[in-house]
Amino acid sequence: MTEAFTRQPCDAVLCDLDGVIRFFDHAEVIRLERDAGLTAGSTAAAAFGPENGTALVLGQITKKQWADSIARALAERIPKADARGLADAFTQTPVWVDPIAVALLREAREHCTVVLVTNATTWLDDDLAQLGIADLADDVVNSARVGSAKPDARIYEIAAERARATPDRCLFVDDRQANVETAVRLGMAGVLYRDSEDLRESLRRFCPTANRHSTD
């Protein structure tokens, strides 16, 4: 766990979504890649490469446009039917949420403001509803809606504004080092997430009134 410095308790928890709360099961995609003679990760590279990555998280393409673009990229290497199957499988990948992270954030919300800060898509609201976590946070700052993506500083500033907290009273949790580093530069307490214990410990240290039952 990485932190900025010792400070007074935080008023807000700004938490990443993917890799902290939501996780993707790519087993079927990996199987299809293997069957098509592609190395594992080839579809993800097409999905988040230069043609798609930025446009996706800034809300500039639809889900269909994203899938079509992935299929076109893969069709340069494998038959079109296989490329389409992989594109559809990737954009419909099964997901699951970590119940421990969800429980910790629900408890934290009883004592401080919780805001999800995520590089996501225009259909994120539907995804959260389907997962049963639409009410997990007080607010959601979605890059596809605000036009700024981590690690750009603006999305952090928007999140702090939504939480009605100054940066020095915010705890920021993310599974990517570059995203944490931006938070720390802005004066936030930055925590690099590796597993749910990092979230539990960071809430205990920076939001001491939160998660008190989980640490008894």
C-alpha cells in the first residue's frame, strides 16, 4: 500500500471501480483466442489500442462501434467470423464484484462520502444496475461522462468537487500506480490497491470512524 503522508482523517473516499470492485472473467475470450491461433491478450490489445482506448473512455463511441472496431482489427489476422466472435465475447465478458470491497465501501459510506472514479463507458450506469451496486457510492465520476480520464488531473478535481472535499481531505484508491501518483501530486492520500486488505487498512488509517466493526 502506498500513501501520501500522515494526515488528519479524510472526508471522502474516491475509489476506482475496475480491479478494485469489479472484475472481468476472460476465460472464454482466452479460449477463443487459442482456438483462433492468437496469443492471450490479443483481443484486449485491439479493444484498448490507439484506435479505441481513448475514444471508449471519453464516451466517443458506442458499444456496437467498439465491438465492430475490435472485429475489424482482429480480421486483419484471423477469419472474419472468428474475429466477430471474439469481439462479441470480449464486449460481453462476464463480470463479478468483490463482496468484501462492496461491504467495506458500504460501511465507509456511513461515515464519509464515497465516490467512484472510473475510466469507463457510456453504458456504465446499466452495468452497475445489473451488478446490484448502483447505490454503492454517493456519486460516480465516469470518464465517458465528464470528458477526462485518469491519470489526467481534471477527473480527480471533479471527483473532489462532487464529494465536496478538498484534495487534502480525500483518500484515493486505485489499482494502477500512475493513477495513484496523480492523486498524491494533488495532495490526496493515495493508496495502491492489490487486494481487499489494502482497502480495509486504508479505510482504517485515513477514515478511522469507517470500517470500525470490520477491524474489531
